[in-house]
Amino acid sequence: MTRQRVDLFVIGAGSGGVRAARIAANHGARVMVAEEFRYGGTCVIRGCVPKKLLVLASRFADEFELAGSFGWTVGATRFDWPTLVAAKNREIGRLEGIYRRNLESAGVIAVDSRAVLEDAHTVQLLAGGDRVHAEKILIATGGRPRRPDFAGADLAITSNEVFDLPALPESIMIEGGGFIAVEFGCLLARLGVKVTIVYRGEQILRGFDDDLRNHVADAMRAAGIEILTRIEIRGIERASVRDDAANPDGYRVTLSNGETRDTGLVMLATGRLPNVEGLGLERAGVETDEKGAIRVGLDSRTTASNIWAVGDVTNRLALTPVAIREGHAFADTVFGKRPWFCDHTNVPEAVFGTPEIGTVGLTEAQARERHSRVDIYRATFRPMASVLSDSTEKMLMKLVVDAGTDRVLGVHVCGPDAAEMIQMAAIAVKMGATKRQFDETVALHPTAAEELVTMRTPVG
Ligand code: NDP
């Protein structure tokens, strides 16, 4: 069999791999990409995109509530999970098709197979067994959910399974206090599921600004979500949540405080691990760090000189747009004679809980560690959509400013459309805007975002 030869072999057709493959092909390289699951990767298939659709679906619950305060009479509402799952699947099928077509129209050879490294230049396609000689290789295999090690952990679902549950449970216990636990806790609660979050630390969303963390936790509790802190799951066994021991329809969970709880479903949202198992990295001289992530330099080059890695498998900043930029920078640098790096500073982030978080730059605690004088500006107020109702919902906005240089170091927003606002505020922060320049920007009235340019007096 003639061995195919390519300039670039990309393992993994997620956000980073697809961008790199297309750009390298546009620069004239002969490129092959292999994907073992579905084109589009975690973001499109079982991450950001379907998650946001579920979040949007869940928020109708609040809209129906608020509509009455504006004079509407909303008739009986009923939510049908299978209808939402089917609609979501149509959309991700459409997006997957676009990913494939974009690769093909760029001239990339797309192969449906798991690919493993035999050495630094040889890739084996497990579906069919073909071997491909590659001048250069890009590993963009992403990550997968981490399962803590306790008895019965395999009885729990993860974010891989939650999108396609045949039916919603009456209740769910979610372990973890990060992005996924908060997002799914909030959305499932609004879809009618009784949610309990079990978190090992003192306050959820470690790493975010403390004011935001407290604000979100309070709002989640006000929405009926139970948050247990300083507790971990120790074991899960099948049980019945409907007092019918002969027909187990749920799970009994043993917690680290000795308590047991019955619940319809358990979900683990305890972080993600880089997808490196069985890839043959050692045969190719590609080293990993103590967390199993592929070690790379600023230019995404691994310890093997002709192999690069981008995205979640490198565990730098596990966000889709970051993987895309890393992939693009790699392709321009290596195949387009246009060297540049993905800058990992001041990357805006959102947690699509309800309330939503949008954040960019330093938290107050980080700023106080790094700068001698820090000014804090903070506003809390009722969003306009809830002023006619008896909703107690509050919006939070916070600016973290270096008092020495007047530079805005961080912007933190919690409430409706927080992510949309932060995308724009991130431009100013990235440009090094000062608080004075925020003040000089005329407010756009009446919006929530205008608070970002009208906070005059530091509160700390
Ligand atoms: P996160 O890292 O956000 O959170 C993991 C949570 O699990 C933390 O609260 C952590 O606690 C806890 N945890 C970790 N290990 C254990 C353990 N052994 N036992 C009990 N608890 C544990 O991960 P997620 O799984 O929520 O999400 C994975 C990644 O995907 C995110 O980090 C993010 O990069 C990305 N993502 C981004 C989204 C977005 O941009 N909106 C949405 C969803 C995911 P502790 O705080 O103590 O470490």
C-alpha cells in the first residue's frame, strides 16, 4: 500500500484543529485531519453551543413570570424536553455539516477515524489501518470529563451524557462548583428539576471575583437551588427516589459529612482531563506535564520539534476562542510565514448561569496582590425588566482600577446580558483603558451597561 504523504496531519477536528487545518491549507499546505467522533468537537457537539441553547430554553421560565408584571396573561405553560433535544440535535447536525464543508472547500482531506502516532512522522488511522507520513503534526484532541475516584462514580453522568437524556429527572445532584455545575444547575432548575450542588470548597466558582461568587450563590439559592459546601460525594448506589425498593429509579448518595441523600440522577462536573490516552505521545517524543496536558511553548510547539498542540489538550485556557486563536497562530506561523502568538491575557470569560457572569481581567484579590493601590467601583441595582414585578433580582457591576496608573484592571458583571457587555468592555481593557476614559464615555440610556461608565466614587 502506498503511504500517503502530507505536509500537516491534524489529530482532532474540534475548534482548534479545524481552524489550523483550514488556514494551513489556505497557505498551500497539503493537510489531512482525522476525527474519531464528530466534527466540531466539544464546543459544537456537547459543549458551548448546545449548552447555550439549553440555557436560552430555561430562561423562558423567568420571562413567563415577569410577563405578568407587564400586563400579559400567560396561559398554561408546558415544557417538553424531547422537543428541545431534537431541535438542539438538528442545529448541531447543521453546524457539524458546516465544519466538514469548510474543511473540504479549503482542500483539507477529512478522515473519520481515530489516529495515533507511531513515531514523530507516522500517523496510523485505526479505521482501516492506513499509515500517513506527515512532515508536521498538530495534536488538537481536546479534553474529557474527569470522574473522581469513589465507589459508584460510574453510575453518575457527566456533561457528555446530559445533553441527550431521554427524560429529565425530578431531582439531580451535581458535584462541582465550576462552570459546568453552575450552568447546568441553573438551567435544570428552571426546567423544573430540583437541583442540589455539592461543592468541596467554601464558595462556588473559585477563581472568579469574590463579589461575583457570593452574588451568584445567593441568586442560585433564591431560585431554589440547594448548594452544599465543604462536602464531597463519597459513594453512589442505585436506589429508589419513590420509596419503591424493588424498582430502583434513582440513586442513594453518601456524602463526606456522613449524610445520605436520594436523588433522581447524579452528575459529575469536576473538571476536565486532556485527551492524550493511547495517542502514542511517548513514541513521538511528546512530553506531558503532571496533569497529563501536553507541554508546549508560547508558539504551541511540543517537545518534539515537528509536532505542535493547541486547545484543551494543552490545558492553558480551556476556552473555544482560545483554541481557535492558538490553531490560527500555529498555521500562520508555520505555513504562512506570518509568526504570531495567541495572547492569553485579558481573555473575557462568561458563565452562562442565571444570573449570567461576564468577566475580564483581574479580580479584586488578584489586583491587590499585584498592585499597591487598588480602587474598587461597585454598583448593584434592579435590572429594568424586573422593576415592575416583585422579583428581588439584582445586577452587580464592578470595576477594579489600579489607583497608581488609573488603568482599569478588571471588569466584572453579573446579571442579564453580562456576557454581551463584557465582550465589548474587553476591548477597552485590552487597549489599556483608564478609569478616566470610562468616565469620559457618554452613557447610553436606559441600559444596564451604562453603569459601567457612571460609577464615580470608589467603594474600596
Ligand atoms: P471547572 O474547573 O470549572 O470546575 C471543576 C469543579 O470541580 C471545581 O469546583 C473543583 O473544585 C471541583 N473538583 C475538581 N476535582 C474534584 C474532585 N476530585 N472532587 C470534588 N470536586 C472536584 O470544570 P468544569 O468541569 O465545570 O468545566 C471544565 C472546563 O470547561 C472549565 O474549566 C472551562 O474551561 C470549560 N468550560 C467553559 C464554559 C464557558 O466558557 N462558559 C462552560 C463550561 C465549561 P475546586 O474549585 O476546589 O478546584
